[in-house]
Amino acid sequence: MGYGGNNQGSVTRRHFLKTTSAIAGAAGLAPALSAPFVSTALAQTKTLKIIQWSHFVPQFDTWFDGFAKDWGKKNGITVTVDHIPHLEEPARAAAEVAAGAGHGGGGCGRGRT
């Protein structure tokens, strides 16, 4: 037996209107239900901390800092670049991994916010 009591298996006007109005109503409520969650996510400040060895050409560090800041501004992220001597990187990375916090660049720190 079809929808609405007929034997042909076709959709009746009444069934069609009930179904489409229910779908339209649910679609209309979706933005109202999700708005508090979206606004909370957008309100959170996003930061990226990068640790990088001090380059042997100091102008590269200056260029990279500007590049990172511009990229962050375009993407709505606050970018911080810390430059350290290259021989200190392994110990610093190990300490940040052990502490479970630190820089987010390079995949070594879990302290991304």
C-alpha cells in the first residue's frame, strides 16, 4: 500500500506537504541551534608559537618574523616566533614534550591554543 492509503505507491499531496514542511522547519532551526557554539568558537583567540633556530643570516630572521606575522594577520591567528641557538633546539624540544606544553611548530609541542 502506498503513502496516504492508495495502492499505487505514489506520494499524496498531503504527505508531500507534511514531509517538506517538517524538513524546512528543521533547516530553519539549524542556525538558531548552532549559533551559540559557532560564536564561542569564533571568539576564542588562536595562537601559534613557533620555535626556530637563529639563522646565520640575521636578515632571514627579520624576514621570517614579518612573514609569520603577516600570515597570522591574514588567517586570524596570533603568531609568535622564538629564535634560539641551533644547539639548544633538541634540549628545548625534549623539555617541551616532557612538559606537555610549549611551541606548536614542528610537531614537537602539544601546547597549541
